[in-house]
Amino acid sequence: EETRWASILSIKELKELSNTVPGGKHCVERTDLEALVENHYPSLEKAQSYLRSNETTVLSRLKSVLSQDRGVLNFEHYSPSAEHVARMKRLGATAPELYNNPNISPRSKWFHHPRYHQNSQMPPYHVHFREEMQNTLRYLYDALRVAPGSSTPYTGNSGNDDKYSHQEQKYRSLQNASNYFRGCMRGLKGHVQIEEYACFPLYEQTFPDISMQFLYQDHKDLHETEQAVHNAFHKALIKFSNSSSGDVIIPREEILELISVVLDFDSHLMSHLGEEEEVVVPLSLTDKQICF
């Protein structure tokens, strides 16, 4: 356990954590810690430099997501994959009336199209998934702000946190994040089933030249990255379930690692939803009936 701590925490942070261990005695001396850290990094300075850089990157990504307005239909905060960009170029060449039409693209024009409200549309069904992922990350940010070494005062999402200990507050935030994520994934599973058994077959029947097969594979890929998030939450929360939450210490770097995993999934999901919309919404702006 000391080796794991030494590999991810500064000397100052580890000594602060040592003071919370029953007995209040430092676990190891500075020279011992330096030797342990150097088993993982070229030097203590390199380790601390890497951790500071990594933390800055994760926090920058996190704050960017938390600042987004995810309640809008025209959500554009996603990065399409190179494969999708190439796909849209091919579709623009083979079906220009759908994918290379100035009356339909860019996507901001969808919602003002005269046929937008005549057919069933995908974007309204995607809004709550974006919002739920944002809420998951908001609770994780709360957990980070009560982590040892944090310079940000903890305020929490509720006004009744004073009666809980430092570690109990962290546990509650992690548990809230996990619950939010699991609820979001249950809804996403049902959503995917509706798409695969009703929506996509309808699109392919109505537009036989437009293949939806890539979306089935995207759903499989999403499921795999989703499992990585469940595993990361389990790794963090199992420590609390095996002990009194007030006696458990989760280093700040472990919470950052969990946030990074969730951010990766969030980015994947946002790209999938956006790419899916780019393909299916133009099909629902034609004079052919699309109802699901």
C-alpha cells in the first residue's frame, strides 16, 4: 500500500495522509519514499512534474464538460472520428440531396427545417444522456474537491454536508456519481435496443442505399468502454464497502484517474450521439414518413 501511495503522491501529501492513519504515526521516512517513487519514475521531481501536468489536463477537460449547455438540441461539443468524416464524404458523394444539401447542412439548420416536426427525430432522445453524463462528472468533481491535497474548498451539491466527515463526503459524492452513471447506462441500454430493433431497420427499409450497420458496431464499442467505467467505480467504492468510510483514504490521483476514465467514455458517447445524428436526421427531413 505504501508503494502505491508513494508512486502517485507527493511527499507532503503522503505525510498528511499518514497523520490520518490510526496511531497518527508517519509510515515511512522521506528517503524511503524517494526510493519507492524512483521505482516508478526517473526521479521524484519527474514524478511530481508528471502528476501536476496530468492533473492540469484532467481538470481542464472536466471543467470544459461541466461548462457545456447539454440541454440544447443542437449540441456541437463533440469530435467526429476520422472514420466518420470519411463516411460523410462518401455519403455526400452518393446521396448529395441528403448529405451535401445547403438546405440541410450544417446541423444548425435541421431544427428550422419545415419537415423537422413532421417526422420522428433522434436529437430529443439524446439530450438526457448528455445531461446525465455531465451530472456524473459533477459529482466526481465534488469528490475531488474533498480529496487530500485539494486547494479548492469543498461546498458540495447540498447544504447539509457539515455533519459528514471528510471521507464520508467523498464517499457520498462517489456513490452519487456511480448511481447516476448506472442509471444513465440502464436508460442507454433500452435506447439502443429501440434503435437496433425499430429505428435502424425502418431507416434502412425506407432508404435501402444508406447502411446503418456501422451504428451497430458503434454500440458494441460503447458497451466495452462502458465496462471500463463500471470497473473504475468498483475499484474506488469497494474500499469503502470493506471498511468504515471514515477510515478509508483514496488518494487524489486515484480520483483523477477515475475522472479520466469517465471523461474518455463521455467523449466517446458524445461523438457517437453526434455522428449518429449526422447520419439519421437528414433522412427524417425528407418527404418520406419516419415514425418511431
